Amino acid sequence: MRMIDLCCGIGGIRRGFELAGGFKNVMSAEVDKYACETYKHLFGDDANNDVKDDAFKKVLRQTDYDVLLAGFPCQAFSRIGLLKGFQDTTKGTIFFEIAQIIQQTMPKVVFLENVENLVRHDKGRTFEIIINALEKELNYHVVGVNHDNDELTYEKSSFIRNTKNFGLPQNRPRVYIIAFSRDYYGEHLKDIPNELPKKGTKQIYRDLTEILESDVSAKFFMSAGYLRTLENHKARQKANGNGFGYRIVNERGNKKPIANTILATGGSGKERNLVYDPQNGLKYAGRMIAPKKTVINNKFIRTMTPTEWGKLQGFIGYGFMDENGIDHFSFPEKMSNQQKFKQFGNSVSIPVIEEMAVFIKQCVNLMTKDFSEKEKEQYKIPGAQKVIILKAQEWKKNNAKNLKIEKYYDLVKTVGVAQEFAAEKVSKQLNISLVSAYKILKNMEKMNCISHEHGKYELEYVGEKLDAFMQ
Ligand SMILES: C[S@@+](CC[C@H](N)C(=O)[O-])C[C@H]1O[C@@H](n2cnc3c(N)ncnc32)[C@H](O)[C@@H]1O
């Protein structure tokens, strides 16, 4: 299946799908300059596109693809978005930009990833809006959602899966949403499991001790002064009854240590993931190393390294290994450590994604194996084209008699994709009066089959397969 990778970061989601096999990426979008550099370095593709950009959306309408991937940023958005149907009020909210792309290009499968808090955000409303948009406005079946008459019911926790159950020593609960198009899969959707995979099939690292590097540079060890600040802060928090503060994740006595969630927000992500490392610590304790202002601590405490974070997400030591055991993961030269931490923290755990992709593949196989000949034919039609076909069918149903639907079909056939034309051309080409041409165009515009600017029209999407559906 062909996929597009939106808000792609450094491509963790894409890599998980690639590892599952049978998925090929055809388009990517990312606005962060440094993430784009790493993405290009790893995959050879230029991801520099903005999902808010109308020109990019148009390119997507002309791209034949099946699966939409997005690990979009979690933002607050209001209910208004849903009621107004992804209009201006929601402009700029990344989820609605993605929803609009789904609306215009109708992928067969949608895969979304987000922070755990998405299900609780704004008292659960944000998540409710997302599920409602997918189920009701966009006509997708979301795995985990049940239909009780017209009511959607679901267990929020069923969307949360934790990296630690997928073979990596990181406690990283995240929200995963998998949705299948009802317009493509129809009644076959009842044949698939209604629950996301809970566990991985591979044990990549048993615990944290397996990912710690043996030779770590002094700069990762904290200065005694800074460590004292953290200790004092934690003591104050504890006295106030708070559990916050730094954490040493492999404290002695901890038999199976695992890391806390690694986060893009530098400091807190790092300080909740400190490690006790006497092997290297002994070399540096008490030494003054610039630019630190006090000597290196004598408790052998350090932050993790970018390489260790890379292992915690399955980028290093797993996602880019070839069959000979050679690891092809690397960053572009000159990428700063700060950027490396940010990019890994922002990314996903590749083995979790791989498991989700395998699940999608199994579901698709289950559904398509029972397809009729007609369903098989329809399955080949690109989403953006199917959107127009469905609109045309709807239009035909409601207006067949008085709106000369066959003229619309003729027009669709004669005018190419994304080509501007004027009403005069329609009148001439279809041999009808100018008044009739305007009438047809106006109705098509109402159905969103056509856009109109300064006296010029543009068909949203036209394809040769349209004919088959016009009988
Ligand atoms: C949580 S991260 C996803 C990371 C990705 N899943 C990975 O594996 O690295 C969200 C990403 O969305 C990107 N983003 C934000 N606004 C965007 C936009 N308008 N168009 C494209 N990407 C955007 C951010 O730069 C960020 O890298």
C-alpha cells in the first residue's frame, strides 16, 4: 500500500510501516528544518511541506495513495470546528488540517499517534471531537469504537498502548488511532478485530542495562553543583507532598530498570531519566571540566546519551539494521546533541508502530479477500477521485432530472485535473447555452466538485475511471 507521512519528524512511523512490509512511502510533510535534515539523511526524501498549505493539499489530491500516517502535535481546539465542518475557525489546528486532507483524498486507512493526555485533554472533549470527526463526518470505522444505535461508545484506555510491552525498556504510554474507510471496506469491516494489539512479539532489549553505553564522555555527567540543586528541589517537592523531581532510573536494587518517557522538551525529559553509571563516573568524579561551573559529581550520576535515547525508541540497534547485523542509522553530520534529543523525544517507538502496521495489514487482508469483482474494481480508484464519484452519485440521486447530470459527466471527461477553464468553454464544448453552462457550474460548485475564482473554474479531481461509475 502507498502511504503519506504527515508531521513526519524523523520518520519513526514510516520506518515502523516499512519494517512490517508491503508499505511504500510516496509523500512526506514536516516543517522543522532539522527534522527534515535527518529525514532526508535517513530516507533520501525531501519532507519540507506544510500540512496547512493549500498548494500541498492540492498535490495530495493528485497523489494516488492508500494510507495516511500522522503523529500530529496535540493542540487545544474548540467544538466549533466540528460544527462548521473544518472551515476557517479551525484553520491552523493541525488535526483539522489533517481531517481536511482525509476529506479531500479519502485514504483507505488512517493511522494517528499522539500523547497519552489526548484522551483526557479538555475533559475528554478533544478526543471526542477527533473520534466523531473520523466516524461521523469522514465516514471511517475507528478500531475500538462501538455503535450503540447512533451513539458511539468506546473505552478511552483501549487507545493507549505502552512501549514497555513492545520489547523496549521505556515506560511510554501513547494514544494510537487506526481507522478504516467505510466507503472502501463497507460491510467487511465487521470481520476485523475491534481492538488494537496490546503486546509486541519481539523482545529487543530486556531492560535498561542492555542499552547503556560502555564508554560515555564526561559532558553527560552532572556537575556536583547542579546535582545538588536537583536534590534540594526534589526534597522541597517531597516536603510539599509532590512526587516530582529528577529520577535515577537504574537505582541500585531495581532488578529490571526501565526508562521514563523520553520527551522533546529537553530538561524535564532528561532529568526524569538520569542513570547511575559508576563504570564511567569513577573516571570523572571530582574533575573540573569546562564549561561546567563546579566539579563532576561523585555519585556517578549522568543524563542518558542521544544514542541511548535512540535505542529506547528502537531507532538504534533495531529499526535500521540489515540482515547482516549492520546498523544503518545515523544523524547528518553536525546535528547537535540538543537536536538529537529533541528528535528522538518527539518521535515514536518503532517496534510499537511496526506491530500496529502488521495489524493493519492483517485487517486489510481479511477484508479484501472476500471482495466481489465490483468491490475489487472500486478498490483501485484513488481516494480523491472516489470523493468526486461519491459526490456525483449523491448529486445524481437528488438532482438527476433537472440538472442535466449527463452534461456534468461530459464535462468531467473533457476537462483535465486542476486545469482552469471558463464558462464559455463549457458552453462551446458541450454545445449548450451560456446560461445552462453557468447553471451546471453553479451546481457543481455547490457540491464542492469545482472551485471558482475570478471567473475561472477548476475541477477538484477528474479521472478516467469515472466513466465506469456513471451508468
Ligand atoms: C510529535 S512530532 C511527530 C514525530 C514523528 N512521528 C517521528 O517519528 O519523528 C510532530 C511533528 O509535527 C510537525 N509539524 C507541526 N506543524 C506542522 C505542519 N504544519 N506541517 C507539517 N509538520 C508539522 C512538528 O515539527 C513535529 O516534528
